[in-house]
Amino acid sequence: MIAFDYARPTTIDAAVATAANTHARFIGGGTNLLDLIKGGVEQPALLIDVNHLDLSAVEELSDGGLRIGATARNSDVANHALVRERYPLLTRALLAGASPQLRNMATVGGNLMQRTRCDYFVDTGFARCNKRHPGSGCAARDGQNHLHAILGASEQCVAVNPSDMSVALLALGATVNLRSVAGDRKVAMADFHRLPEDHPERDTNLNPGELIVSVDLPSPRFAQKYHYLKVRERASFAFALVAVAVGLDIDEGGGVREAAIALGGVAHKPWLASAAAALLTGKTAHDADLDAVAAAAVSGAQPLSRNAYKIPMAKNAVVRAIKTAMEA
Amino acid sequence: MKDRSKRAADSQSAINVDRRTFMGTVACAGAGISFGALAQPAPSTPPVPAKSRHATITLNVNGVAHELDVEPRVTLLAALRDRIGLRGTKKGCDRGQCGACTVLVDGRRINSCLTLAVMHENQSITTVEGLAVNGEPSPLQAAFMDFDAFQCGFCTPGQLCSAVAMIGEARAGAASAVTVDLTAASKRGALADAEIRERMSGNICRCGAYPNIVAAIRHTATRTG
């Protein structure tokens, strides 16, 4: 591993002031960052340890929502009594990700900042990667791309976001709270990650030096009818080929009052399928046209040379996740 | 059985010296070849410090305080093995994928390869060397021997540390990905094999001793308190 300096601030203000160094990185659990440093992908001059900023609390908000601190561990959030009771979709997504040891280290903020596991990005032996070296090209577009994007990709980049947690947070309508020397800022989950377009080196819409402070969940609507379906190549401890988070708010008559559908493993960002979800409004388990919903969820999908299977897989996963949620 | 384990421990320490010397020789012989073959393209050039500031830290491992002078880039795994000399914790993939480096920090299982030593001051670290009770194998360690839960043994320290924490997590009511009902607290000692497999999925065994590992953990989880 390359040499770097290490700072351990105890206040948020000190942390963001230190982060004015453009070659600094915040470190929470380090499970992705240290992996990338070992591989030579990330080369920070300074790591700022955020574990002493008192940001690990999970607390109720006055509007009925829940605030999850940025350094709360994935395992602690997954099994927090209020999360299990009110946002079980988040529990399911978190428990579907990584391994118990990694979840014990990984933080909520770090999970949001996870970088793609595209082989051409993480292995510096490959010369072409626009995300690692802007302008160098994309080896995945015509290479081993069976794990890559079917939605929202660009000529520059076809990588996918690897997070399960982010897919659930998107479906739940979460908001990310940020702090920098310029002040505080809130970003909706739908706007937190970005599509690659001409700048695949940027995964998110964070500004340089901005620190994730917490994530807010709105008051719960999907505590009863929900499902997180992760399709992967082995039973556990693998990234998603396709993941689907579904939340349904059902009225007394069995009709859908509100639906949320988000997909993972299909794009450079967790993919919100708003138009598909809207097709469920007012429908019941008996009259919902799930094939139409599934088709809408992958509308605009463009397969690469080796990942056309993901389109029917995503559609089938959407149908199954909705059915399972309705029967819950 | 206690005699058997004691003999095993004695012979293990004798073997360790020889094996370590041998492996060191092999690694040196191979290094000249692999450096050439794995030459990397020149990376972009951020201002990386040639040598970062050292820090003097104290790590509390298995109840003993160790004062170390380390660079920030030293992983907890490297500190345990190369500085403190506790080589029970294994370096497998060094990327958080195999679980061989699993240790307990304040009772929680983590991959020591993906965390920095400087991040663990004032915490209580337990390695496989700290699992024995009064010099005797813990019930889980005894079960691993009784159930033949290993072949080559390289993953075993990580499996043991992981399983100790896993049994505790399950008793505390933590759900896993295969837990059917999130609203019900799991029942003590009622760990189905599917639960054990899922909860141990962060520990890979290349020898494929999984059935016996599961049996040893099931045995321990249902009999100890």
C-alpha cells in the first residue's frame, strides 16, 4: 500500500476543514477504500478518519421519520429495532450485501460512496478505463461486460453501482445530509448518484470536501408490504446481477395508494422506476398488469454484447418482487 | 480430547518455526519473477507523501497492551502478525473476500486486512490466540476438533473468530438474510443450518470442510451458554 497521512478529527467542522486538501479521503469502515488503495486505484495523500465525529446515532425525527448517522455500521442499522420495525426493506437490502464481517465495519456514508466493481476499473493492469483515467477509453464496452449496465450507460462508461443499501434508500425516498466548509446541504437519494455521461470519474454529485453527515428516512409507508429481491451468481456474499426493491402502501380496499420500485445492478446509479411504480397506483393484486409494470421498469434498456440476459431478468425480478410484496 | 489438543498445540508451535523459515525462502525466490511480470502502468501522480508520519499507538490484544510505532498504512492484520507476532490470524486474499483474517474488535468480527491499526486504539482486540479458556480450547475449538471441521487449517482461525461472534449475534436476536420473520427475535440455540451457512458466508474454506464446520458450530450453539 502507498504511504499516506492520517488525521483523526473529533469535530465535524475540523473534519471538513481538513478535507479542503483535495487529495484527502474520508475513511469510515475502509472496506472499499483500503481495497482500492491496495490495488492502486485510489491514491490519497491523507485519510481523514470520521469514526470519532459522533455520527453513529439512529434517532427518530419529529416528522415521524428516522435519521441514520453516517458512521452507523451497516450491521447495526440492519438490526436496529426501529429500522426492522418501520423500514424492513432497508434491513433486507443491508443484510443482502457483503458479509457479516464487512457489514460490521462498513458505514452508511461509506456504502453510499462505494465504487463500482467493474473489473476494468478495479484492476490497474487494464490501461483503458475512463472512470480511473478519464479519456483512456472503456475496455468493458466491448469486453467482459456481462455484469454491466443496461440502463443509463454512456459511450464513456458502462459500469454499475454495487450497493444494495442505496437501492432500498432510493425506494424509501431518503435524503442525504451533507456538510462542508460552505455549509449544510440536503440531496435527495435520486440526485445523490449520477449517470456517467461524459464524466464517469464522478460517481456522485458530492462537491469536493463535502462530508456525508446522516441520511433521513421519511415517515414509514412500506413497513408491511415490501420486498427486496437480489439475483446473484451464488447464494450469499456476491454482488447483484439484478436487484429490485419494492415498497407498497396499500389501502383498506386492497388498492395501491403509493408504490416505489428501484433497481440495482442495472445502471451507474441505483435506478428509480417511477413510471413503472405509477402504473400500480389504484391497482390491486388482482387487476395490476405486472408485465406492463416490468416493461416500464426497463424502458430504454440497451444491452451490451454479453448482458442482454439482464433485461428479462430485471423484468422477471420486478414481477416477482411486486407479487411477493403484495402477498406479504 | 484435552490431551490431544494440547499435543496439537505443542507440535503446532514447533512446526510454525520451520514452516515460516521455509515459506520465507520460497517467497523471496518467487519475488524476483513476479515483480517483473506484474509491472504496472504508471499511475496518475497525486502528491503522495514518500513516507507518512509514524504514530505511536497502543493496541490491546488478548488482554495485553502492545505499544507500536506504525505508519498509518499498516493494516491491523499486519500489526498483529508482523509487529506483535501473533501469527494465528491469517492473510488469505488480503481484500476482505475470504475471512481468514477475521478477528474480534470489542466483540465484533471484522476483516483485519481491510482496516488500519491506527484506527483501533483503545479497543479490545481478540485473535484466535485469545479464544482459549484458561489454557484449554474453548467449546467451539473443541467442537472443531471433534467434528473434523478443517483439513489444511488455514481458514480455521478466521472461522473460529467468526463463529464465536456469530453465535453471539444470533443469541442477541440479530437477523440474517435468510431469517424469515424480522419481527420475531430468534430463539436461543435454534440456529438452522441455513442460518449458520448464511451467517458464515464471509469465511471461505478452500478444502470444502463446510459440512463439518456447520456441524461444529451447530453443536456449540446448542450446547453452550
